Amino acid sequence: MRSGVLRIAATAVALGCALAVAAFVVRLDPANAAPGIVTVDTFTDSFDGSCNDGDCSIRDAVAVVATGGKVRIQAGYYPLGGTGI
């Protein structure tokens, strides 16, 4: 009985370590990282939470940029409306 308990405990520890390593690797994967510099490429006030779909609004850029990152906004007129201003 005691060896069965130890085997379950060892399996639980191994599983916990594997999950911790997997979470660490995902966090370090550049494909999953938030971009450090995001460039706004539309004057439209929209928000879909993505800058990978051909329209990166100011709201989208602020949502996806990494903490401490930069949002590049070209000179122009950006009318803002709606909620969340």
C-alpha cells in the first residue's frame, strides 16, 4: 500500500514539474509574446483586439502592445468616438 502512495505522489510531482516547464516555455515563445512596438495603420476608430488583420487602430494597438512597449502613430486626424474614451 505504501509503495502505491509513493508512486502516486511521485507521479503528481512529475506532472506538476512538467506543467511548470511547459508554462515557462510558452511564456518565452516569441510567437506568443506581445509586440514591443506596434504601428497604427488606420484612421478609423475601431477595436477588434488585433493588429494582425490589416487594420490596427489606436485602441487595438494599446490593447496588444507589451507593457512598457511603444505605439507608433503617424501624423493625421484620428477621430475618436464611442465608449471608453
